[in-house]
Amino acid sequence: MRPFAFQRPDSLAHAHELTVPEDATAVAGGTNLLDLMKLQVETPERLVDINRLGMTEIQETADGGLRIGALATNTATANDDRVRADYPVLARAILAGATQQLRNRATTGGNLCQRTRCYYFTNIDQPCNKREPGSGCGAIDGIAHLHAVLGTSPSCIATYPGDMAVALSALDATVEIASPDSDERSVPVRDFHLLPGDTPCRDNVLERGEIITAVTLPRPVKAKHLYRKVRERSSYAFALVSVAAIVAVEDGVIARADLAFGGLAHKPWHDARLSELLVGEAPSAALFDKAGDLLLEGARGYGENDFKIPLARRTLAAVMAEATETEI
Amino acid sequence: MSKTITVNGTERPIPSDPRVSLLDFLRENEGLTGTKKGCDHGQCGACTVIVNGMRINSCLTLAAMHDGDSVTTIEGLGTPTSPSPLQVAFVEHDGFQCGYCTPGQICSATAMLDEIAAGFASDASEDLLGEMQASPEEIRERMSGNLCRCGAYANIVTAIREIAQGDA
Amino acid sequence: MSAHLKQDEPVTSNRLDGMKQGIVGQPLSRVDGLAKVTGTAPYAAEYKIDNVAEGVLVTAPITRGEVTSIDKDSVLSMPGVLAVLDDERLTTRAAQGTANEAPKQDPATVCYWGQPIAVVVAETFEQARDAAKHLKVEYRVHEGAPLDPHQVAPEEQEDETVNQGDLDAAMARAAHTVDVEIATEGHASAAMEPHAAIAEWRDDKLTVYASLQMPNYNIAELADSLGMEESNIRLVSRYVGGGFGSKLGISEETVAAAIAARELGQPVRVVMSRQQVFQCIMRRSETTQKLRLASDEEGKLDGFAHHALVSNLPGEEFAEPVLQSSHFLYGGENRQLKLEVARIHRMTAGSVRAPGEAVGMPALEVAMDMLAEKSGVDPVELRLRNIPDRNPEEDLPFSSHKLADCLRQGAEKFGWDSGPRKPRQQREGEWWIGTGMASAARVHNVGEAKAHVTLKSDGTAVVQSDMTDIGTGTYTIVAQIAGEMLGIPIEKVLVELGDTKHPRGPGSGGSWGAASIGSAVYVACEALREKLAHRAGTSETELDLRDGSVVGGNSLVELLDGEDISEVGHYEPGEIADSHTASGFGAFFAKVRVNRFTGETRVDHMLGAFGFGRVLNEKTARSQCLGGITWSIGVALTEALLFDPVDGHLVNCDLAEYHVPVNRDVQDVDVMMMEERDPVASPIQAKGIGELGMCGGAAAIANAIYNACGARLFQYPMTPDRVLAALPD
Ligand SMILES: Cc1cc2nc3c(=O)[nH]c(=O)nc-3n(C[C@H](O)[C@H](O)[C@H](O)COP(=O)(O)OP(=O)(O)OC[C@H]3O[C@@H](n4cnc5c(N)ncnc54)[C@H](O)[C@@H]3O)c2cc1C
Ligand code: SF4
Ligand code: FES
Ligand code: FES
């Protein structure tokens, strides 16, 4: 770790002020940032500890939704009674991630902002456009086992590694952001993370000095909530592919199908066309296949990760079959 | 603002270099080497300690972030002359071999039993809303954040089960 | 006084069985247990040494080349930095097990990505770690270093080669044949305690606290590296947080700490980061294996061929001994065995738990499963039919042979269905369920060992050796053997290990520790018993000791009459090693489920039945087996070192991306220990047990995957992507 000054703001305004400079970074749980600082992937000269700014509450919103504070721990969120009862996909996604020890520290804001697990990104002696713009991408010609098959660019094929945000994307949650020079702005989770394009160094829409204050969930809907994570050991492993699904069947036809996917792209992948395709149709293997075709239309593998294309298709089918109680 | 951490009941000053992880603070500044460093990156659980009642990886947090907090380490759970019931059960059921992951396992298990009692759910919980049980599968999932390369898992689960059932 | 036994003959007296204390074999809890569960057992980095400076290794980000310059000034002005050392004695590879001499030194020559080239020392760890990252080093790169074992001409290991009979003819006339290529990926030991050393000099005397499996060899390795006399070195390694081969030889941090401490005139500690442990300690070589089996109608082997290609760095002698058990496990008149090494630039390949069989057996036992299917013979029965009476290559007798018992009794306990087998017969929801089995085999080794046993006038005993306990239970079994022989309860035996100020033990490696050190203790105790018998006016063989007294006679305290008596027991394997084939045998049975959508595999139940001679402590022996089975799951499903194709660096160099099994991966596990007395294996009739538990287990899982879903995989580990790719339809 490089030496840094440790700062602790006493208000949100103060936090903005402290985090505006290029060399300052906010720390919440620290489970991602400190990991990367030890590797010198992140080298802030000022570390701004935002943990004493409150923002831990989980409260109902005026329109019947739920507002989860940016500093609520993953454990608090997953075990909140309202989350468990009304948004089980979120509880399930959080519980499928990391370990209890990590979830006890990890926060809503930090989890959304966690960086890729690309092996080349975390090794400062390797080329990586995300870490060091212009240095090249080690993964494209290297080991791309974990990497993306959707929305990649010639500069970067990394994935967003998290689970929670995949559920938030399926739920169509909103990220509440406090900006230094304006009031709060709200960004749908689906738009929060960016695709790599030519600027893979940017993971998400946050500007310097901005602080996530909360994530807001819309009013709950009656539907089946599933989170399926495919991984290489039975726990404590990142997703190869994951699917968050909120699905309802009425009178034999699909009435709702909000799906999001992890492990496939630089962001939790949400494709509105899937829901258009599925809603109104009777569940069947053929339908799920079509959904798979649509999802993976533009997919491209990089050798090592070619498997993600069939795996995503199959996992989608498995989840839809389970959600709609269809034998396939 | 206080600049101390309570370690096993005693208030201790926080070191001046903010880079010092809670783990290094415990091991180097406090000489509490029962807490182990297996990876220093949140990937093994050997450094698990209990902070304000919650188990965390002490390697992925800074001592400076914990002023005013209360930390319990393996040394605070029991001693050779007065071991905790879980420590005794680990010996009895041979829940370790080399012993390096063991303090982390025991801190983790200690907190885990409280979590189950408090109704925390896990990835293995079939019903998120039901009562939580210390079933073998629940224990396995909840203890999966503590790697044991010696492969003592089966015995670890047996040891924890014994204490969990005793509690019930 | 010392007593010596060189074992040239079988020892059938089974003396331990005749002793009266009755503690050998008992499932006693570890004597070091409380120290470990309370965190009071000190591991290498944890000795409280005053004024210790912190060293961090600097590693090269190139594959092959030379260091042309190191700009020491680039870090010497950083706060707290004390020194940058690139001393030519710094070692750049871990020493191989039992090397007994310095490993490769010369840090200016880089042979693999991640090789240590210097050490930076500072007042605190944070300062040193930061400075190590900042050090400016220039390299001259030698392009074109070979990285792919399949792209270079391999070297044949001629002493492994067997050409017996006519394999091609056997294949041509066989009723059933199997001809298959199976690959395994590299593995890391990944012991939970990272490599660490603290070095301290007093005048010309060096003490190093380090994490070592074999101080008895390590002391020579360190002495040779530093150019000094062994007699000026003391190594302390009382608790070792796992070894699994990675700490057999000294590694880079030990030499670096010693050199730095000398240079600075203050103690220095060097602890490797987890990434460094992955990048510059031993890997198990990947293997590509070709198996050919030829059998008659009933599955009896007539031809047997096993070829393996492994890799290592140029200049390394070690070649993963893949064929080790293939030489004798099954019969077959016509045999061809060949081991080849490709020279490539990845970190040193060396011993990782059960070198050889850990990967050879999983391949062989998949081939056997295929033969069972082709011949229509039940897999258990097929193995039974092919157990040879004598070593089929050297025509030697086996020291003992428990394979048939393990197969039969294991099958019974597991509930093995010997009916016709077809894939995809059982489904539960999304999961296909299947079973599989495999044989286990692991050659037995022993090593020369000394132990100092003192019976004190107060009736307690002290056993001392530089032998280590790496989790194997050595402290406990040594206390049991001494207590048994001397007739005292285990609480009265103090065992002091892991310190070279004591006599040389065998070291912990190749599963030989318990049998070897146990034999040295046994030899010493026999001599002590002679003395006691003399004092008691009887003969040693008539002397019955229990609970601190001659049964029906004087107490030890009375016999000793204020005197301590002591003996150094010296055990050496003798000619017997050449006149017999000694091996542990066993059988694995697995029940798995495979997700038909995602290809994920879970091992629901695993049973291992093992015969490894005398069980010295049922509890710790069982734990060793559980550990081996856990590793089998890792080999089968999760563990693979991934190397970059461009520069050969290890990409998944941490515990997040190198997947050792987690608790949830290990479901129901059963261990059956088939007690036996092996008179050849050691004077205490015990064999090695630490590794057998993973020698073939992965194949039981692979065969169960096939039985579950019809996917026959030829590559370990069987991750979801590979299972999906192999699914029929
Ligand atoms: C071994 C390991 C395994 C893991 N496995 C999983 C897994 O399976 N699934 C999964 O989803 N995750 C996993 N994680 C990641 C873990 O979930 C994240 O590290 C965690 O959620 C990050 O939260 P944090 O509060 O600790 O973030 P920090 O480390 O504190 O911060 C991360 C980033 O977010 C920024 N940030 C934090 N809070 C805010 C805010 N309020 N406003 C603006 N910016 C903010 C920080 O500046 C920093 O850049 C794993 C982590 C480890 C170490
Ligand atoms: S995939 Fe992205 S993160 Fe990974 S090396 Fe390439 S640019 Fe860097
Ligand atoms: S040392 Fe903290 S998790 Fe490994
Ligand atoms: S006891 Fe050795 S790692 Fe768990």
C-alpha cells in the first residue's frame, strides 16, 4: 500500500469536498478497495472513510418501495424482513455472494462499485486498459475464463463480478447519488454501470466527488423470485453466470419476466426484449430457447470463455423452467 | 474522537500509520498472533475476528477504521487453561490438523452460532423466512468463508454441531 | 547412548501389540490441540523477536532474461527503508524435497515470471511492501522462452521406462481395449500458512524460525546456500501451518532473511505474500497421460501401458512421478511405461501432496472404468481380477496387500450396486445422480531417523527430534509410542519437535514421517526398556510396564532411583526396501450429482477404505484420510493452475481464483481403516497415510460423473464448462 492520509468527513458535504480531488477515494467496507490498494491497483493518496455518515437505514418509501442506505451492510440488507419477504431475489443474490465475514463488512454502495476480478487488472505487472489506459488488454490474448461475452470492446472484456447488482437490475432499482454541486440525482441500476467501450477505466456513471446515498427498490410485485448462480465451487466463488429472475405466470401464460444476468458483461446484463418476448406466452422449452437466442444474439467468446454462451442459455432455461414450473 | 480499539476487553491505541490493517495491528502491535494471516486479501478466513459481535476478515479493514470498536480474537474466546466449549469440541473431534486456519474457524463458528440464533439466513436456507437451523448443510455453507487446506471440514462440522445441539 | 536398527528383515514381533499401556492406536486427542485452538501455538512468523526488520521479496515481471540494473536509490530514500539486497546467494527457486544442497541461486538470472530477484528491508511491513513495488529494476529479456509443454521436445526419464513383452500384440489380440489420453492441470499446495522466516544472528551463529517440513535436510540446504557450516545454524519449526510438499525444501524467504539479517546486524523477517507463494514455490506439473489397456473377455489385463508427459524448468531433476503405482498396481504381462519431461519456463515443478499418484491414479482409474464398461465387468470386480500376486515388473513380493479387502468391504459399506451399469439412470429434479469407484495406491517410503528419548527420574519422558508436525499428528503419535513402550500415560510424555538442536528426524514428506520417526522412538525406547529390565532383574521381553510401574512390581521412579536415563534411537531403512514392494492400498466410492443444465457437480457422499499398516492413532489417521479425500474433490472438480499463454505467468495466483475446496464442497465422507501389520514397512508395522487418501479419489468422482450423466471427461478438473462440453446430445 502506498502511504495515504486517512480522512473522516463529518457530513455528506464534507465527504464531497474530500473526495473531489483526483487522488482521493472513499472507503466503505473496504473489502474491495483495500484489497486493490494492497496490490497497488488503487493508489489513493487520501482515503476518505465515509462509514460514520449514517446512511445505514433500510426504510419504506412513500410509494411503497424500499430505500436501502448506501452503508447498510450486505448482511443487514439480506436479513431485513421486508427484503426477505418482498424482494427475495435480492436477499438470495446477496447470500450467494462472498462469505458471511465479507458480507458483514460489504456495503450497498461498495458492492455496486466493486471492480472486476480480471486477473490482469489485479496484477500491476500485466497490461490492462482498465487499470492503465492504453497499456493493452492482457485478457484478450490470455486467459479469459472469467470474462465477458456480451457488450465487450476491443479494449476490455472484463465482467462486473457482483451478485447483488444483478438482482437490483432485475428489480429495476434506482441508485441515489449525491453530487458535490447539485442535489441528489437518481440513476436506474440498469444504467449505472457502463460498457467498456474505449474507456474501460470507467466502471460506472459516478463522477468525482459523488457519493451513493442509497438504492431504492420499487414497490414489490407478486411474483416468483429466483437467483441462480453457477460457480466453480459450491460457495465462495464468483459467478461464471448468474440469473436473477422475477417471474409470474397467470392463467398458463407468463405475466411477468424481469431477468438480469451476471458474469456475462461489464455490467449486470438486462435486455428489455426478453421480457417482451416472454410475457404473454405459454412457458415451454422452445420459448426459453428463443429467449436464449435473443439474449445471446450478439454474444462473442474469447476462447477460454466460449462456454459462457451455452451456459447462459442453459441457465436461463433452467431458471425459467423452475420459475414457471415447466418440465423441460 | 477516541483513537482506541477495545481488544478482548482492553482499550488499545490505534497505530499512527493508517495503512496498518486490523490484522497486522492485532498480530504486530498487540502481539495477538492467534489471528492468522493466510492470504491478506479476504480469500481464506484465517484472519476472522469478531468486531462488535460480527465476524469479519481483519485483513480487509484498517485499524484506523475501528476506533471505538470492540474486537474479540481467539485469545479472547478462551485460553489453554480455560478453553471455550467450541475450542474443546475442536480438540475432541480433531477439527484441524496443522492448526493454522483454526483460530479463524473458531472465531467464525462462534459468531455463526449467534447468527443462526438471531435468524440470519444463508445461501443454504431453504426458507428465507423460517427459523434457522444448525443443520450440517447450513453449517457447511456458513463456514465456507474459512478455508482449511488440511481438509478438516468434516470434523469441523461435527465439532460445531455438537455445540449447536448442546445450545438447543 | 544410542541404539541403532537398520531394517534388513521383516519385523514380525509386533512388539507394540504386546505392550501394556494400551495407547498406541487409540483415538487420543492431539497433545498440541489446545495450543492450536487457542491460538497460542507459534508459527514461523510469530516468534516474538525484538527489533525485527521486515523484508519483502521483489519479483521479476519477465519470463526469461537478466537483471541489468537495480536502482536501489529509487527506494532507499523512502521512509523506513533499510536495505535493498540482491546478493548472489539469494535463492530463486524452492529446493526440491531431500535436496540437501542449495537450490538455484543467482537472482540476476530470471528463469520464470515472478522469480525473486531481490529483497527490500524496512522498519515496518507496510514500508517494505510499498518499497518492494517501487524498486526500479531493468531487465534484458531473452525472448522466446518455451511455455507450452507440447511445443518442446521432451526428455525421457529413462529409469522410469519399462518395455516388457509386446504391448502392440497384446492390444491387437485383446478382447477389449482402452486407448485414451487424459490430462490434469497444475496444482498448488496452497498450505494455509504462507512461507515465512525470521533470521537472527549471534556472532557467527544463525537461528532461523521458518516454516519447514524437513529441517534435517533444510539445514544443509541453508548452509550450502550461505556457504557456512551446518553446525553454526539452528532451524526452528515447531508448528507448520501445512506443507503438502511446498515446504520440503527451503524456499526463497529463508535465505533472504538470513542474508538480510547478517547485512543489517538485526533480526529480519521475510513473509511471502499469498501471491508470491503461488508464483515462486512449487507447482505440481500438469500432465498429459496416455493409457492403453488390453484385456481378455473377462477383463483380465494382458497389456498395460501408461505414458506421461510432465514439465519442469530447465535444470530441475524432479519429474512428477506419475507412473509410480502404475508399475505394480495391476497385472498384465505386456507392459510399456514411459515418463517424459518438457522443459518450460514456469515456476519450479516439485512435490505437491502425493506427487505422482495424485494425478497418475485419477487417469489410470478412469481408464479402468472404461475397461469395465467395455468388458461388462463390474468395476469393483474388474479391479479384483487384476490384482497381481507379485510386482509384475520386478517380480518382488508385496509387503502386504489390502486392496482386495478395501474393495470388497468398501463396496459393502458404501452400498455399491454391482448390477449392470448405464449412465443416466437416476434423476432428481435438475440433477442426475451417479456412482463411481476407483482403487487407491501410494508407494510407501521410509527415511533415516533419530530421536532422543529421556526417561526422567520423576517418571516422565521427553522425546526430542528435529522432526516436524505439519498437521500430521506427529507430536501425538510420538507421545503414544513412547508412552506405550515405557508404560506411561500420554500426559507424562513431553514431545519437542522442529528444532535442529535435537537429533535429526526424517522430516515430514512422502508420508514417511510417522513410520520413520515412530521407528526411531521405538528403537530408543527398546534400549531404555533394556536398561529398565536390567534394573528390574528381568529381561526386556518379559518387562511389562503400565501407568508408571512394572506390572505387579516397582514404579519407574523407584527403578530410576533419582537418575535420568536416555537413548538416541537411530532407525535406518535397510535392504528390505529393495526386496519387497511396499505400498498403501485402498478403494474410493463416490456418489455425485450433476446438474443437467449447468454442469455443476456436487459430491454427495464419498467413502474411502484404506490399508496402511498399523494405525498409530485412529483419530489423527482418520483426519489424514479426510484431508486426502477433500483434496480428491479439489483434483476432480476445482483445482487448476492457469498459465498465461503469452508470458507464462500464473494468472490465478490467489485463493479467490485458485479454487481449493470449501467446507460446502465436502458433504458426507466415510473413512474405513483396514488395520493390518506390515512387517516390511517399518519396525512398527506402520506405513504412510497422509497421501493415500487422495491417490485415485478424483477418479471415483470422474467415474461417478460419467455414470450420472454420460459425460466422459478426459480432463481434470471437471468444471461446469467441461462437463457441459462433454454431455452427450
Ligand atoms: C474473496 C472475495 C470474494 C468475493 N465474492 C463475491 C461474490 O461472490 N459476489 C459478490 O457480489 N461480491 C463478492 N465479493 C466482493 C464484495 O462483495 C465487495 O468487496 C463488497 O461488496 C464491496 O463493498 P465495500 O463496502 O467493502 O466496498 P469498498 O471496498 O469500501 O469500496 C469499493 C468501491 O466502492 C466505492 N464506494 C463505496 N461506497 C461508496 C459510496 N457510498 N458512494 C460512492 N462510492 C462508494 C469505493 O470508493 C471503492 O471504490 C468478494 C470479495 C472478496 C474479497
Ligand atoms: S479485460 Fe479489461 S480489465 Fe481485464 S486486462 Fe483487459 S482491459 Fe484490463
Ligand atoms: S488473511 Fe484475511 S481472509 Fe485470508
Ligand atoms: S488445519 Fe491446516 S488449514 Fe485447517
